[in-house]
Amino acid sequence: MVDAYSRDPMGDGSPLSADVRERLIPGLRQHPTTLVFLAYDGDMPVGVAVCFLGFSTFAAKPLINLHDVSIVSTHRGRGIGRGLLATVEAKARELGCCKLTLEVLDQNDRALRTYVAAGFKRYSLQPGAGEAIFMTKALG
């Protein structure tokens, strides 16, 4: 599922390398905060939400970050994404989390509409302080 996401134009636009494919599942299994949610159409996986537990210092409670969310292109528009988001939210509530977080490309209109409809909004700590900006620094 993550390889399918990687191949998508809203992913990396190319398949995962053989090295990453070999290390991905063992790495997710070893990472202590991993949560993976899969959606199926019969026996075929058609959606994934790879999440990680985090912690909010301002709320002193756990949170869930939706790191990868993807639906295979043949199954988009069927409510699978909404279902995955609802399932992740239910798990977050069960764990006493204070919030869900995610990042999304600003041109991924379909995903943005889904997230906004599910109650997500741009992050701001307080009025006038501005909105959060996602940044990254590659290592290695």
C-alpha cells in the first residue's frame, strides 16, 4: 500500500526502492508507536493510514499523527478515506489523545476536501500568531 502511495503523483511519483521495501515492514514493526489501519474491498487492500503516536506538551496528552494516508486510485470517491479517518479518530479517542495531526500537499485538493470535511483545519496556536509551517531537513 505504501508503494502504491509512493507511485502516485501526490506521493513521490515513483516506486519505493528495493532497499526501502525490504526495510519498511520490519521498521514499522520495531517502531514502538506505529499504528497501521487498512481498508479492504473483499480480500484486496485499497486504503492505508500509517500513523504514529506522539505527545502534546501543551495538553500533556498523546496525539496521533497520520503520516501516510492513501486510497488506491480505483477506489477513490467511495468514502474509504472518510472511513479510515473515522477509524483513526475512534482509536485516538480510545487512547485519550487530544488531537490528530497530518500534513498534506497544498495542491492535493481531493485530500484537502476530505480532511476539512472530517474537521481538520490549518494549525494555529493563537490568533495573530500565524499558521504552522511544515519543514523538513534530510539527513544522510
